[in-house]
Amino acid sequence: MKHSLYAISAAAVMTLALAGCGKEDAGTAASAATPSKSEETFRFRYATPIAQGSLSGKAADWFATEVRKRSDGRVVFENYHGGSLLPPADMLPGLKAGTLAGAYVTPAYWPQSLPLYDITSTGLLTSDGVAVAQTVHKLQSENAHFSTELEKQGIKLLFPFFGSIAALGTVKPADGLSDIAKMRLRGAGRSGEAYTLAGSEIVAVPAPEIYEQIQRGVLDGFALWPYDIITAPKLQEVTKHITDTGMGMYAHASFAISLSAWQRLPDDLKNVVTEVANEYVEKHGPGELVKEEAAQCEQLRAAGVSLNVWTEEEQKKFADLAKDKQIESWRKGGLSNGHSGETLDAFYSAYMTTYQEFAAASGYQSPIRVCSGK
């Protein structure tokens, strides 16, 4: 039995080829006639590998609806969810080439292209999903190093998606490092390496196969999965123990637009898009995240799942074991992909200072702690 967040279309490549031939994605007028500037309509295709019913899928649809309404129909985002337009690996290249107008962009897919942004893939560093999103949104426009990195890839981040902390899901209880020392867990990337240091065997199983691999006993669970989407692939059916280990945020993504599309928009429409994006980050997004996490809690409880939070002592042991190595790994990636040590140090400082400011004001709490009542 398989469950998946991803629905990659067999016709995706052909669809992209056809899409790339149209001028709409480059931000030109949709109608055959040449309208005046005040009447010009811009149609943009947005591609994401994530399901429409997910938090990021809902955010993309809310954004598209609001932009269309506030622009009087002059800016239209056509959202293609679940990989129905093209595979995830082709999204950033499509934006950079200008054959795609909008896409879900995460540095987890392209750490070599987005080494500064890849700091959001560093576990044991941040734990507030609201503050991380707001930090990315602020720095993408105010931090010269970050904005330059994005410009080199031919993209602009319109707004960040809000997401939950990484959850550990296991068949058996996992109350501390000693319990996961010999577990075989699904994971990947830098944060997966943290679990390796703890003695776990990390296996890079594709997302659609996690359920079946756990069900068959090939895996003991998953090391890393966003709390807010555990029930989407029905993982609560095979992992009855969900734990907050202190890993915190380990991945991030944003709604991006190609610079070629952005630059073709007249200033009044840029203002509309920016207004809606800012409203999502400052007002709409935080509430939607908490609402999604509350719904997730109800579903997990209904499924008889046990929720647990490691003690401060166990979380500190995990951080002492792997946090510095997580940061070092991010720094090595930045050095090997063109950034100087001075740039990396300056960006790390800016990122953490900004994050701490937003975290102090957000009031966000671990959703697993909230749901467990601990």
C-alpha cells in the first residue's frame, strides 16, 4: 500500500515544453490584441510538487486568488499542484531559463545553487516556523548577499511558505538518544547526518515509499518529516509514536517567480503582488500554520498516536552531539559553491539575529508539545 504527497505526471516534460513556447509565462499579454498598459493581463504558470490540500498548496491558491482580485483580473496565477506540470528537479532551471514563471523553490533540492538559503536546511538551529519564514522574507530583500544569490539564479522569492518542525516518527517509543541508536530511519541531507551521529541508520527512501517500507518492517520509522503533513501520506497508520527531538526546522520553501516575469510587470501590479505577499507573511500565514497544526493534532489523536517531547537534557545531548557539525556542513557547502568565509559569517550572523528578533515576538510553540500537553 502506498501513499504520497507527490503526484508526478508522466506528461510533465511534454507539458513544460509546450508551456515554454507560450509567451504568457514570460509575463506578456494574454490576449491576441495589444491592449493598453492599464488593460494588459499577465498569466503566470506556477508549478509545485506538493499536493493542493497541503499548507503550501493552500497558501499558493490563497495568494493567486487575492492577487487576481486586487489586480482586477490583470495578474492571474495558474497553479499546478502535485507535480502535474513538471518534476521538482526541473523547477529552478525552468525559472532561471525563463520558460516557467512561478515555482516552489527549496534549497533542499538545489543546495549548490542556493548555498546561503540552504541555511534553512540546518537542523538543531531554529525551532520557530513562523520566525524562519519571516526571516527569509525580510532577508531576501534587505540582505545584499542573499538577494545577489537569488538574482544569479534568475529568481525573486515572492513569499515564504510556513511549515512545521521536523517530527520523528517511530514504530516503537523513542524517548532519547539511546532509543534511536540502532533504528533504521528514513532521512536525508544535512539533518539526516545528525541522526547518523546519534547512531541511527539513515536511508534515503523516496517519499512515496516511506509508508510501505515501514509497514513491511524495512524501516523503523522516519527521522525527518514536517509535523503538519504527517497524516497526508497516512504515516500515522504505521508510526504510532511521534516525537519532538529538538531537531526543529530542517527545510524551507518559497513561492518564487522568475526575474524575467517580474520585470515585465508594470509598477502598479508589482505593488499589488508585493502587498498580497506581505499580508500573507505578516497576517495570514502564521494563523494558517497554527490552524493546520491544530487539525493535525486532532487527526493524530484520533489515530491513537502517542506524542512525546524529549526532555531538555536529551535535547541538549543531541544538540551538543550534532549542532556544530550541522553548521560546519552548511559553511563547507557555501565555501565550495563560491561564497567567501567572510560572506558566510556575515550572513549567518544576520540570519540568526533576525530570526531571534522574530522568534521573540511570535509566541510560537512546538506543535508536538502543544498537542501532547507537556
